[in-house]
Amino acid sequence: MSYEKPWHSCEEMIVKLRERGLTITDDEKALSYLSRIGYYRLSGYWYSFRQQEEVDGKQIKLDSFKEGATFEQAVRLYVFDKKLRLLAMDALERIEIAFRVEIAHLLGEKDKFSYLNPDFFHESFSKTLKPHTGLTEHHTWLGKQAGLISRSKETFIKHNKKKHGLPLPIWISSEVWDFGALSFLYGGMKEADQDVIAAKFGLTNGRVLSTWLRSLNYLRNICAHHSRLWNLNVVEIPKLPSKNEVPWIAPFVEHDRLKSRPFLLFCIIKHLMNTINPNSTWWARLTNLMHTELPDMTVLGLDLNSMGVTEDWATMFSEMKDEN
């Protein structure tokens, strides 16, 4: 299979974009952005600027741009998205560290090497063999953790391995877990243990929290790989608790589209942050970013609704402290 599209210089790309209807007012700046960011990455942001038509009942994107579409809008959207990813990572770091502590503390009380013992996990995680591997999910997780410990350059890991050998107690080994490792292990814990941790975050059902952690791990991977976030179609959709239990989820319950947009994940972050760091300004910084730095694209039919915001998004957490 051959790839037919030819290589183009940045100057040729500008000509091509103009021919397709994208307004470019400053060629020198456009050349600078194309050479530093790249045509392909920026194209992910002006993709939504393209015209579309219905073919056989499906909406198909055309090469031509909508009237009013500009190169500057795409660059400003790219900058907004970069700030959005950095802000998400700021909160995800705190959530990751907090859940390392929660899981290690609960399981460590049972046994310092509890993560090795399948009896501390539910049977589908620890005893059911996967037909394509012949291993349990617990085996898979142990292999992942072994790799994290083996690759770690942390001084405290080297010190404990040298002084005490392996295995490491869970409160030490947990320090090398990434978000994927902790969410995977939490999903394998017994329901009663999941519920103990979930209760600290205002949830009665630990299985709901398990899907939240998986979704946030998905979000973390999107951010870590510098992928487009602002109008992302979320693949790892979280489950929702009862709106009587968590009132803020009410606007999302009957709207499948809102469930698959990033704003729901930002609300989940806010919910968890209310326990982890209740005086954080994270939500205020997020809403300020959304208010002030998303470029005006109304002429193209694009706005914050592309992120899946709810009607009351600016005030939905206003009753909660957000001072520091």
C-alpha cells in the first residue's frame, strides 16, 4: 500500500490553505508556527473549521473551509488547548498521589506485601485466567509493577532494594505506580475495600469510582502525549452515581453526548479535588481559562459546547469553597 500525498514546504502549505479558503493575514507568523508546531498538528485544530456535506446519510468533511475561518483562530485554539492540558495535569498529579496513599494505606494495613496475595483481591481479578494469555489480571498487574520498580532510578528504591531486598512493602512500591497502575489495582480490589475508599470521596459505590479512575487515566494519557483535548470524544466513559447522591451530575444523566466530552472529566476532577485539596483554586483557574482564552469561533458554529459544558457550568460548584 503506497502513500500518495507528496511532501510540501511551509510556503506551499500556506498557498494550499489559502486556496482552500483559510484566511492568513501574516505569512511570516504563519511560516513560524508551521515550522515550530507542524502542519499536521495544527490541522487537528482547523479540522472543525472545514465545511461538510451529507453523503449517504453521513456528514463528510470537505477540504474547503467555512467562511470566516482563520489561521489565527487555529493557533489560538492550539494555545488554549495546551493550557487546558497543563491545567488538567496539575490536578491529575495530585489525584494520582492521593490515591497511591489511599490504596497503599488500606492494603498495607492488611499485609505489607498484600499486593502479592491474590486473596486480597476479587476473584475475577486474581483467579480468572484470561483465554488469550492464560494469566490473571493480577499476574498482568504484578508484571507491570515489576517493570516500574526495575526501571526506577529513585534513590529510595535503590536504597530499599539494596538494604532489604525484594519484594518491597506496598507503601514503598506504590511510590513508583503511575496512574494506570493504581487505577488497575483499585479495579481489582474487593468491593468492600473499594467502597471504603469511595466513601471518602462522597460515593457509596466503589465500582463507580473505579470507572472514574480509568477515565482520568485515559485523560492523563491524552495530556501526556500532547493530543487534542478541548473537543475530545472521550472513549473511556465513566459511570455516574445517582444525582441524589451527587447533585452536580444531574445535567449529564440523560445526555449521552455530554458524557463523552471532556467537561464531565473536569467535573470529576473537581469532585475529587474537593476532598484532596478543598481550598484549591484549580476550578477557578479552569473556568477563567474557558471564559477568557478560548478564541471566538461563533462564526464557525464553535464554542464551549464543543467541550460538553452544561448550561450552568460557570456556577455549578459555586457553593463549594474555592479560595486558595
